[in-house]
Amino acid sequence: MNKSEFVEILAKKTKLSKSKCDQFLNTFKDSILEVCSKGEDVTIRNFGKFCLQEKGQRKYINPQTKRMFLSKPKKFVAFKGFKSFKYGVK
């Protein structure tokens, strides 16, 4: 499912316009990114937790040149669903 399909379902269930639902999702995402970029976690009870994680450097070899490279460390926002959210699927 992509974002536009999710917005359509959200609009049907809430009886709001698609543009309002899309605006809500964008604001929700931007707010989580803003808080997580400050190093804080976002915990939504009975849903899950968004937190900033860092993936360290790794070594890799270019198969054509046989040269070894180091990748740059990457930061990303990770989501961990609570048990009630994860196992609530029917």
C-alpha cells in the first residue's frame, strides 16, 4: 500500500477530505522527524516508538576494481511497534 491509497482509506473512515488527510500525514511525519532529529524519542501509547538510530561504517569491496571502501555512518528514524499493535493483526 502506498501513501495515496492509505490517504484514501483514512478519508473514507474519518469522512474528511483527502487533502486534509494528506496534510495530517505530512504534518505527523514532519513532527516526528523534527523531534527525533533533536535526539528525543516519540512514544505513542498502544502504537509504538519512533527513535533515531545510527548505522555504523561498513567495509565493502568494489568487485570491478577490487578496491576496499568504507561507507559513511547513516542516521535514520526507526519504528518499534508495541506488542498490542504488532500482534493485533487478524
